[in-house]
Amino acid sequence: MEHGSFTDNSAATFSLTDEDHTIANAVRFTLNQDPRVTFCGYSIPHPSEARVNIRVQTTGDPAREVLKDACQNLMLMCRHVRCTFDKAVEHFKASNAVKALKIDSQDSSGDDSEESE
Amino acid sequence: MAEGVGEEKKKFSIWDLPDVPMGQLPPHLELQRSRVSCNKDAPIHTESIQYSGAYASMGIDNSSRLDRFSNNFRVEVVQLNKDDMEFDMIGIDAAIANSFRGILIAELPTMAIEKVLIANNTSIIQDEVLAHRLGLVPIRVDPRLFEYLSENDQPNEKNTIVFKLHVQCKRGSPRITVKLDALKWLPNGSELVKETRNATSDSSSKPETYTYFGCSQEIIPEFVKNPIIPKYPDIIIAKLGPGQEIELEAHAVKGIGKTHAKWSPVATAWYRMLPELRIDCNCRFLLF
């Protein structure tokens, strides 16, 4: 739901139902990074009701477009985080497997030398 | 001071000073922007300066555009065990990290026991307490193989897992402890028969039960390799004295932690910022 004015669409308040700090804080962060935004913030009118109000004021661009762009940026950021995370986990598992092999080979060859890590 | 009428006054700019770095924030502001300092009574500078135009008057762009983020973001796994994991995220803001934490706790789906059909319970553990304990039991199954069950759906093999528990302590035998390994998986669906009103139903047709399984869950290849069992078979459910019996059937469905904490996949998830210790070299006292 958008509360704005018909004449000036560069400032609006978006009311999202069934949401909480999880998405509102993340969207507020990406909105702030956009140079077209002069003001943005979010509030939760009442903690028992799952509703979030996000206020966006821009330098002329319609607030709806800026919010959409911010959500898109957030999606891309999360996708990038997911890729990087998957790669890091695979890398860790691979390097651990190599370490386990090294330890095994040292034990089996009867080496007394300590593991140099 | 004025030499002539038409001469302009010389403008003095702070950037002309020799020790102010150009294009970057002065060091004390950079410290304020990027570090949370722990003071004697409370931490300061805790809210991150997210606004893109925060340092606009200095000509510095505070926005972190997507390309800069993609280049600088790194993940380093510190440890990865079967049941827990610790990793560092470098180059991300606390807002996003907190959102990940919230999603981990409350919005990832798992399977947990929701409906318990109790046929017989003569133990001292009350029905609802028993059902509550069964609901909190972690089940070792991949929730992505199942669908959500809404109120209008019928429970079938795609959205329900059925377990059975039938324990009896015979008279004269010592007290027994009912652990989770007594909970058996029923891949063919419910075995409790529903009482139908019409007496004209013939006895040759299959009696109607509480679930409508089209096919057995055993034939799905993932379940052939890993049959569905509770994760920890030594959790105590109840204790029975002589002559007491528990007979029940438990149906597990998919849900998220927001609805009830039993569906939360993590014991807990937390994040913290990486601590940085700066020791002043002018310190005159030995630390040890």
C-alpha cells in the first residue's frame, strides 16, 4: 500500500503487511545507498501487528521506482552473497579433505615429525 | 587589509592544508564511520553511516554500489561441522547480516510433528504435554522434498510424515523409559481407522484412515537411502510404570519458525562484529 500525493510522487510512505524488521532494515540500507534518496526510514506502528511503514523521499524521481530499484539491488546483493558463500564452503571442504589426506599419509608412513601448520 | 577595490578576498580551503588526505575522509572520521568503539560505559558510533550523501560536503561518496560490493565481499569459513558452522563475512553491513540471522531462525522451513492422534494414554504424562514434547522433536529429513499443508488440503504422501508410537509396560515388570527410538516411521500412511457414519460400506473396501497416501513414501529414492527417523534417538519422551500404555500416531508437516519455534531449523544463530584490538605503543606499563 502506498500513501503518497497525486501531485508530488517523489515522496511516499509504503505500508507492507506481514513484514517485520528483517526486510525493512535491509531495504532501508539499500535505499540509503541510492544517491537519489534524500530521506528514508522505517517504523513499526505496533509490535503486535505485522505491518511496516517505509518512508522514501527522493530528489525528483518517483518514490515507487526508487523503492523497486532498491529491492532489486537487495536481491542482487543476496544472490552474490549466496554464490560467494557456496564457493567458500566448497573451498573449505576441499582444503579440509586435503588436510585429512595429508595427516593420514603422515601417520601411515610412520613419521614422527609434527604437522607444520 | 584590502589592497584595491576590485581585488577578491583570498578564499581559504581546509583541503589546502598539507596533512589532510585528498579524496578520503580524515582519519578520525574514517574511524567514526567504520568502527564501533567500546568506551568505558557504553559502545559509541554503533549506528552505521548508511546515507549516501553523508559526506557530500566533503566531496566523498558514501554509497556502496553493487559493483564495489561484489568486488570487496568475501566469505571465510572458520569451522564447519555436521551440526554447527562458523564463518566470517567481510564487507557486508550489519543490517543485511541481521536479516540473514532473522531468516535463519524464523523463516527456513523444516518438518515437525503437528497433529498427534492419541488412541490410548494411561501414563502419568498428560496428553497435551506428550503432544507438546513430540512436537519439539527434531526429525532428520530434507524439508525441500515436501510441500506445505494448508487447511483445505488432504494429508497425503507429499505433505505429511506419519510416525507411530506404541509402548506398553506390563504388570510386574520394572518401569521403562520411552525414548525416541520407539517412534516408528509409517511410510504407508496412517493406520488409525476413521469411524464412518454409513453402515452400508462394504468390508472389502479399504477402511478410511486419517491420511490419504496415494503411494508409499518408501519408494522415493532419497528415503530408501536415508529412512526418516528422529535425529537423536535417545531423547526421553515419557516414563511408564507397570500397567501403563501409550499408543499414538503423530503427523509431521512443513512449517516455519515464525508460526511456532518447533519449526526453527537452528538451535540458535548469532552474529557479532570482528573485534579489533589496538594497543597504544606509548603504554608504559607491562601488560603481564
